[in-house]
Amino acid sequence: MGPGLATLIHARAVGINVKKNTQMYVNLKQINQKSQYHSRRKKSHEYKQSQYFLLKRVSNRPLLQESLYSCQPSSSCEDHSYGIKN
């Protein structure tokens, strides 16, 4: 049960009848879908790995090899060296 469904249950307990074609029902359904998406995302291996790297400030060389934040210059940096004058 997500926050949208919980709000819907509380509204019905108070006496507010929310029909399926109203804007309130649509918004609560979107809130529920968004919370489910974030819940699934936080359980994924990729999310946990990226959070580990961010918290520990360590790098995974295969992941960061073609990253913009890599320490070693890549071929794309050499192609686009606009600020460097010889």
C-alpha cells in the first residue's frame, strides 16, 4: 500500500467519496505509481552500487573509464580541445 492508496482509504473513512474519474483520484494514483517506481529503483543493484560509490568516494574503473570525470584523458577530449592554443 502506497501513500496514494492510504490517503484514499483515510478519505473514505472520513466520509469523502472519491470517484474514479475525479482529479483527486488521478493525482493519488500518480502519487502511488511514483512511490512504487522509487521503491523498485532503490532496490536495484545499479542504484545500490552508485550510492556505494558516492558515499565511499571510490571509483569503479570500468564504470568511470568513459566518464567525463575520469582522470585520464580520453579520445573525445583530444578531439574537442577548443581552449588549448599551441
